[in-house]
Amino acid sequence: MPIPFAAAGLFNGISAIPFGWTAVKAVIWIAVLVLLKRYFNGASNTSERVMHSKVVMITGGTSGIGAEVARGLATRGAQIVLLTQQPLSDPFLVDFIMDMRSQTNNELITAESVDLSSLHSIRLFATKWVDNAPPRRIDTIILCADTRTPPGGKASITEDGLESSWGLNYLANFHLLSILSPALRAQPPDRDVRIVFGTCSSYMGGTLPDLGLSEESTEKGANSKSKSKSKQQAAAAPKQTPFTPSSAYATSKLAVMTFASTFQKHLAAYARPDKKPMNSRVIMVDPGWTRTPGMRRYLTFGSLWGLALYLVMWPFWWLVLKGPEHGAQTFLYAAMDEHYGRGEGGRFLKECREVKFVKPEIENEEVQKKLWELSENTIQALEKEAALRRAKEKKEKELKTDAEKMGGSKTDASAATSGSDGKKAGSRRTKKAGS
């Protein structure tokens, strides 16, 4: 059947075939859509690495890009540790892990409960991990957790009083890795350890908080203390006047990239007892624009009418935005390509290739040092405040419990007294009736 049609089209022209031109136009449009979709999907990971026995810790690994990264590494035999804010008994988390185990044929997928919006929760988990003897194995840390306030939205605050973008996208990563640093340094020298930061091209529009770079802190006493306090406040909530979700998000990404570059130097400066070179390397990854839950919330403005418009425009978003599986490709490339297991770290990848930083402050040593000090001071102050608050709440709870116990004992005593009085009265009545 196709041969006569082809012959008719060849000798008599396309018009001789029924609906010939319609079919040609359809084929052309389909080919254009396929080419556009392949272009917008970006590069694919072509590197492979033996991941059996490798321990990979992932934040944000239960949805979006993080889930696809976890699935891709689990398929290759890696042991996955998901850091999730849900309790370990949460039905969704249990089903998610069981499904991933069956899909990847890998039983080595577990989870740890860590609320990245809580500095105290991060410390509890990280110190527990570090305090293990002998040191627990860790080959890769992939930081995919991310939050973003929709356009026009109001700033949300974490339990520590931080703006959510700054607190979760930056300070949570700073706090987690600062505590886990000894565990990374303790890994054997033959182990290829990688720390992969997820970032975004919006970092180009970010502005770091005032770090006091224009003047030296030569004053002492009360003046220096007031300056230190103002710097802590600046780090806790970078000034956005008025608050702009896009600026806050961009600033958090710029800060985390600056910290990533600093953390590489922090690791490289460590002198190992065995005199071997440091084997931990930092890699920053920009996955590109991807259809993640966070992106959907951003495009819908966090509203129902925005969601309706998003659904109407779904074909367009499907075309120009990557799917999560394609957004995960550069993360997989960073975790598996042999080139990034040797040499210097602190590299920035996009579309499975190395690119340069646009913002110079990322590699500015003075900015790096000031931001590190500022972040440490902020976390120290916030943790101290939170510890006092928890101690106060605990004391109030104990006093309330003691008061309830005392109230209960008084009730029991009064009941016992009334009961004994009743018995005495009853016995007196019985004696009187007998007489």
C-alpha cells in the first residue's frame, strides 16, 4: 500500500495522494516540535561510574529533580540516604521509599528525618552522624532542597526567625556542611568524595547582605559589639526593601554559591594525618528551568487562578521546560563523571559542561571570609536563643505537669476523706439502729 502512494507522489506530485499536503505539513510540524523539545531538554549525562557500595546523602530527594537524582543513582546501585522533613513513619514517605526500591531493584534506600528549616533539627542529625565511631561512610552529598516564595507573596519565616529562602536555601546548607565537615575529612584517601550544590541562574541578580567590606573593624568595646550585632541581623535576613521574592531567592543562591566556593577551600586547607591529599571536592550545578513543584508554584503565583492558567498553558510549559528526569542529568553527571573525581574542586556545571561564574564575589576571598564569619555568628546567636526558648518551654511544661499531679492528688485525697467520713456516718447510723 505505501509503495503505490510513494510512486504516485514521485511521478504525479504530492497532490495526487489523498491528503498528501496535510500529511507533509503534519510531519514537518512534528519534526519541528521534536527538535525543539530535544533542544529545551538540554544535555544528557553520558558518564557512568560504579555506584555499588557508594553512600549518597540527598536533600530534597522526595520530589522534583531530587527524586530523579535519587532514582538514577539507586538504579546504578548506590545506597541512598534521603534527608526529609517528614517523620519516618509518614505513610507518604514509606510508600515513596517502597516504590523506589521496587522500581530500582535496590533495597538500600533509607531516610533520616531532618527539618532543614530548623537549625536545631539539622544539628541533632549532623552531630549524630559525625559522632559515630568508626566514622560512617559517605561518598556524595547532593543538596537539592529548595524553596521559593511566589511572585507577589509575603515573606514566610522559619521557626528561627529567618526568611525562608535565606534560611533553607543558604543557612541550612551552611549549617549542615559545617557540622558534617569532620565526617568528610575522615573518609579514606582512596575514596572519591563529592559535595554537589544545586543552584540556579537567577544568582546573577542576587546581592549579598552588607558585610562591612568598606571599613575595618578597629573599634573595640561596645562599638564593636553593636557592629557585630548589626552584622548578625543582616545575615539573618538580607535587606529587601520592600521584600521581593525574586530578589530574595537570587540572593540566597548567590550566597550558597559563595559558600560552596569557600567550603572547597576549607576542605583543601585541611592537613590529613596520613599526609594524603584531600579527596573531597565541591561541585555546583545549575539544572536549568525544570517542571518541579517549586517551579509550578512560582508560575501559578501560588493561587488557584494561576493554577488554572498553568493548566491551560500546559502544552507550552511542557515544550519549553525540562521534565525532572532531564533536570537531573547535570546532577548525575557531576556525581559520576570521572573528571570531577580528581584535580581541584569548586567547579560550576550547566548542561553537563563546565561554565564560568558571572558574579565576581563568588571567588572573592574577602567576601567569602566575611560571609562565613557572618553566618557562623548568626547561627550561634539563633541557636542560643532557641535553646533558651526550649528550656523555658520545658520548664513551663514540667510546672504544668506537677500542678496537674498535685491537683489530682488533692482530688484523690478529698475523695478519700469524704469516703471515710461517709463510712463513719454509716457505721454510726448502724449502731444507732441496733441499739
